[in-house]
Amino acid sequence: MELRHLRYFVAIAETGSFRHAAERRLHTSQPSLSRQIAELEMEVGVKLLERRARGVTLTAAGRVFLDHARLALLQVDTAAEAARMAERPGKPVFVVGFLIGQEVGWLPETLRILREEAPELEVMILSQSSPELASALMRGKVDVAFLRREKTTTGLAFRLLAPEPLVVLLPAGHRLARFKTIAPQELEREIFISPARMAPVLKSVIDDYAKKACVTLKAGADAENLSAAMSLVASTGGFTLFPIYGQNMLTRSVVARRLRGEQPTIDLMMGYSESNQSPVLARLLARTDELVAKVAQKT
């Protein structure tokens, strides 16, 4: 069994598609990817994946194997990063990860605290999706990240920063745009732009909200990120639900409106590895309440 077999399997499991894994994650051909998975299943001795009309699902054995595959890849990546760091002594570097778009509200105050605590520190900023940030934390490539509480994590700790209400993003010329708030029942008639697999926590929050509100959202397309969501909203005339920080990045063709009644929220967390012994991380964590208060004053 080779590491590439594990990486290919994990990519398919996380994207739910041979085609998406091949094109977006692995940059290989789909037939080649299928052969690699066939080799893996032959070596393991059980079927790990089931092809279905709407994608790929894990078998019971595949779900068990996925956790171990992730852990094995994490250990290899961590070992490699530790070796590279040992060859790069010098100025200390502290890496801060942000869920794309959250930099607007949280980066200035975070940098202020870090500069006060360690003026000589070189701070690197990384902007990615929440699952990617969680993976980077587990591999030791990021010291602290502003992200969601992802479910498939190992050895990470989370601190709540703020519950963010979800808002409706829809075309500026949409019939519902003239209202300040929108009832969830009004959305059943519209095309829903759903968060893709890159935002599983957000998708779960939206699904729970729809269930509680007794509404059915008709998914017409998936969006990989906020930019894609706004483009699809504008081009299809549909809508999406997104955390309120997305208001800071709207184009002219898209507006944000509050939901009427009880509003769904999604938690923004500060995540870090429990094994990270960085004194700078410890000092930043000690000032988390101050960070939250300062950001709240500006919003």
C-alpha cells in the first residue's frame, strides 16, 4: 500500500465524487484514479466505496478506513514538516489561518496583539476554507485559525469567538429584495445555491434551520466559496444563506437581507492544536476575551 492510495481515497471520500477528486484535488484522470482505488481495495481486501447515481458513498468498512487513512497521512505530513523546520532555524514564524473573508474583522486586532506580545515575530497569514484550515492545524502548518468546529479533526481544541447569524443573499433586483426581512417560507419558491462540500458545517446549520422552519430548500447549484455563491446568485436569480460577515464583500448585483423570526447562527471558533507548545500561542489565547471585545466594538 502506497501513500498515494491513501491520498486518493481520502480525496474521493471528502469530495464525494471520482470526477471532482480527479479534477479539483488530484489533477489526474478519472480512469487512473479508478485503477488506484481498485488496487487499494484489492490490497485491503474489502470494498471501500460504492458508486451511485449522485456520487460516491463510503461502505461501512470505508468509513472505518477513512479515519485511519487520515491519521496516517497526518502523521506523515507532520513528520515531514518537522524535518523541514529543523533545517530552517532563524527568525520565528507564527502562522495564522483565516476562513476566507474573516480577515476583514479579525486580522487587525490579532496582529496588534501578536506585535505587542512578540515584536520580533514574523507573522504569516493563510486564507482557506474551514476544512482546509482544520487539516493545516492538524499537520502543524498553522499555529492558530479562525474557522468552524469541523467534525473530522484529531487533536484540535476550539474556543468560541462569536455566533454569526445567517443572512439571505439574493439579486438586487429580486422581488424579495425590497423587504428588510424575509420569512423562511418565502424561500421555498426560489432556487437555493447550496454550500458545497467545502463548507460542511454551514450546510449542516442550514439543513437544521430548514427542518425547524418546516421549509424545503430547492438546491439548484453548489458554490465552492462566497465569490462563486454571489456569481451563481446573480446569474440564476436564486439565493443563498451565508454568515453575516459576507455583507462586507458583496458585489453591487447582490444584497443581503435578514431572516424573519428566529435566526440561525453559525459559530466562529479559534482553533489550535493541543500539542502546539508555542509561547506566542499561549499568550494569544490568554487575550482571547480582549480580542473578541475589540472586534465587537468595531461592528
